Amino acid sequence: MSSALSQARIAIQRQVGGQFVLLGVSGGSDSLGMAVAAAELVRAGKLRAGAVIVDHQLAAGSDAVARQAAETCRSLGLDPVLVRQVSTAADEASARHARYQQFEHALGATGAQALLLAHTLDDQAEQVLLGLLRGSGTRSLAGIRAVRGPYRRPLLGLRREQLEQICRQASVNWWQDPSNTDVRYRRNQIRHRVLPVLVRELGAHLPQALAGTAELAAQDADALDEWAAQSYRQLADGHRLPLRGLRELPPAISSRVLRLAVRAAGGTNPSRERTAALQQLAGLGTAPSRSAGPVQLEGEIYAYRRGPVIVFTRPG
């Protein structure tokens, strides 16, 4: 057994050993390499695994790619193997939304305990650079979460080339998505233009260093989020927050508490710009705005300053 296959097996078993899981399979080398490793665990009696293949119907021949991926998964011994077709807009966000809807349906229909996704260390490094380009905070720099709800990403410690090696050694052919080379997309610009230059100039260790940064940032973000959640529970009175209590918190916590309050009132997570408007309304780190509001937020939520509190309401 190759070192790459052994690492993938260990990583999968550590996260979901003994469970019934589904694998999200695209037909690319990452997901098929994961399928090969998972199938080894199935044969060893250490895992029960099926697969879900989502055909987005965005490129000619996508149905053939999906059928081939399904045949490969069945030949490896994965069961059940589900193929789902979706109709979606061509942008990345719409395709992702449609894909995850099918994942949710598959989890519910099969009773699987988790769904594995084949993001790699290279994906993680790219995600950290994307976060830096957006000027994002700690949570964004934490990159791709290894665990989020029923979704597991056990291969964040493996390189993309290791998954290709697993496929070659198992005589598994994979599909190369032509959209992955389209440098009109920011991620592909980073993958094909930016990272190679950085690696050449700064050293081959750079992807591992970026992934390590993500791991450390995730620990910090988790701790800050937990502190904020505790503070919110202590301060919130329905959809009201006391200004004095907010002002006693560090900005990194008070901004999170404000975002929690927006979501609790039925809104969506506010943008950086909307969060800054809420901080100004509450006088966090600055003098309170002259206006007592409202600050309009996505999800038809409005924030007002009323005496010693900030209130989140819906119109009507």
C-alpha cells in the first residue's frame, strides 16, 4: 500500500471510522482518490460507504462524466451510489447551492451519518489566500472547515498530487474539469498563476504553511465565537442588547455579538460594512452616531438605538 493511500485511509478512519457515510464524488482525482481509500476501509470492515454524484448539466457530456464516476464507485464496492441531475445557473454559488441541496436529500434518504468531501491541503492554501485578498477576518483565514454539520473533509492534510497518485495506482481514470483551468475565476488565478510564483520565490513549504495558518486561525476563531456566544446569552433580552454591556467587550467579541443578534432576529449574517454601521450605532470603539437608526440589514431586519439598548426588529 502506498504512503498516500495509507495516509488517506488513516485520515478517513480517524474522522468517520465505523460509521455509514456518503462520499461526494465529482469524477475528479480528489474525490475518486478518496473513494479508493474509503473502499479499502469498506473491504476491511471499518466503514460503510456510498457515493453521491451530482450532474450540474453545465457542460456538454456531463451526464457521461457522472455515469463513469458512478460506475467507478460501484466497481470499488461503494453502496449505494446515487446520481442526481440538477438545473442551475452557471455561477459557482448557484451550482454549490444546488449540489448541497442534493447532498442534504441524499443524507436524509439513506440515513447516512456524514458526507465526505475531498478538499485537499492545496484547496486549503488557496482558500487562505482568497481570504487575504478579501481583507477578511479570522474566520475567513481559517479556511475550509474540517467538520461542519454533517460534512467532513478528512483529506485537508493531503496534497492534490497524492490523490492523483492513489488513482493511478488503483488504475482509476479521472475527469479533468475544464473550468478548473479558467483563470477568469479568482480561485483558478491563485491556483495557476499566484501560488506557483509564490512557491518558486518563497519555497515549496508555502502551501503547508498556509494550511497551518488556517488551522491556527480556526482555533482562534472557534474560541472567539464561543466567547461571543456566551456573551450574547448573558446580554440578550429578547432582541435587545444593552449598550453598556456591549461596550465592555473587546471589539472582536462585541462585533460577533451584534452579528449573532441579527441572525437571532431572523436576518442573515451582516457584511463587514453593515457590521461597522451597527458598531457606530452602538458607539463601539467610537462615539455613537447622531442618528438613533435605523440601520437596515439583510433579511428585512432594522436596528435602532433606544436609550440604553440597541433593538433589532422587523417592520410592521
